[in-house]
Amino acid sequence: YIIYLGITLVLLFTSAILGFVFGERLQRNSNDIMTESLKAYDLQASNTSTVKYGWDYIQKTLHCCGVISYDDWRAYNEDFKGNQKIPHSCCIVDYYSKTNVLVNYNIFGGMMPPSN
């Protein structure tokens, strides 16, 4: 039992040290990968598109929009430089008023919902 506990503690401390040392690099690499996939999001693609489905699923499930903020869509994807500024998956339906309400409306100071 003592050996098992010792091995567990060594693994715990090793993972904590690695997380501390490489945490920033991991976050930067994750952001870069997500930004590249955001560029590949095709607004006109069917829901069977892997990138489109992945982003829509993540944003609906985690109630988020973009990599860092909703501005990422306009900055990195040409499809969102026109009237539609964000994908519909950034929004949730307000079932009381039957309108789209942004999930992060209060976080970023408010903005208009995407055009239909």
C-alpha cells in the first residue's frame, strides 16, 4: 500500500510541475489550433461538416462564442464580415419572447443578435 501511495504522489507532483511549466504553451497551442479551425468554419456548409458541427456543438453546450470572445468570428472568418457577425450557435433561444438572445450578452457589454 505504501508503494502504491508513493507512486501516486510522485505522479501527482510530476503532473503538477509539468502543468505549471508547460501550461502557457499548451494554452497558446490550443488557441492557435482553435483559431485555425474557426477560419475553416463554413457558414454555408451542411450540419454534417465536421468543423461546423464541432463549433456549433461546443458553443451550444458550453454557452460560449469564439475562441476568446465573439469578436474572433469577425476577425478570423470572412463569412462573418458582412451582416451576420456570429454563427447562430452563439445564441440561445429565449422561449418566453421567441427571440434569439446571446449567451454572452452581459459579458461583453451587449451586441445585436445575428441577422436571420
